Amino acid sequence: MIWIGEIKMTKTTLKIDGMMCGMCEAHINDAIRGAFPVKKVSASHSKGEAVVITEAPLDEGKLREVIGSTGYELKSIESEPYEKKSGLFGFFKK
């Protein structure tokens, strides 16, 4: 087997004020998907946050603009390296 290399991913957690329901979550998810090349995005009105997985860090200014344009308030942004959880065959790596 030849391993070409790992793709470094970033997990960005956005604290968002104003989401009240599932439609609010969908609105946030759609806005983020439309503005950035994301691997995964998941908003939660009960947690007041959205988690975004990308291959590159997100531009904070653009994030604030995108979330602001939806009518919600972006309270904070936290980014950290993200490693995809290994599945059943994860132990074969390396």
C-alpha cells in the first residue's frame, strides 16, 4: 500500500445567537455551504452553535459577513485541527 499523505482538516465552532428552530439551523447551514467549500456543517439551535469541517481555515471576516447577512449574530469563532475519526479499518493505517 502507498499512502500519499493525510489531508489536514480544520474544525471551526461558531457560537451563534438567535437560532430558535430547525429552520434556523437549515438557514445557517445553507448560508455557510453557499459561501465556503465545506466538508460538513451542522448547526444546532439548542446548543446555539454551528460546527464546520473544512480542509482550510475559514476567513473570519467573511464568516461574520455571511452569518450577519442571515439575521443571526455570530458571538465567537474557535478553530482547531480536526482528525477524521477512524472507522472499522482505521487500525490498518500506518
